[in-house]
Amino acid sequence: MDISNLTLRQLQTESARALSTMQATNNNIHQFNKKAHHNSQNWYTAVIIWYVEQYGDLPSKVGPGKDVTLVME
């Protein structure tokens, strides 16, 4: 899956969907911080890659992320 063509807004919404499906713990969030030191776009990408590894596609398409309703979509 090539997510390099996603716009910034798509990165934000896809990562928001993915994050809403995981347990909010320091360890879970820290795994993304290690991969994207002070770079939000890399952070969003790391979250999406984690989700794709878990469920096989973007959060808006498969798994629990597809059922997430975002406030500002």
C-alpha cells in the first residue's frame, strides 16, 4: 500500500480513525513518537502503517476504523 500520495488532510483523518480504534496508553503512542521525532506528517504516516499492518488497508476502508465517525469529516 502506497500512502505517499495522500494529502495532509487525508493523513490526518486516516490516522484519527486508526487512533480511535486502539487503546490509549503511553506505550501505544510512544511507538509512533519514536518513528516521527517532531514531524507530524511522519507521525500520521506511522499510525497509518501500523493500522495497515494490523488490518490490511486504510482505516476508512477496513477493520474497526471504517465504522468511526469523525466530527469534522
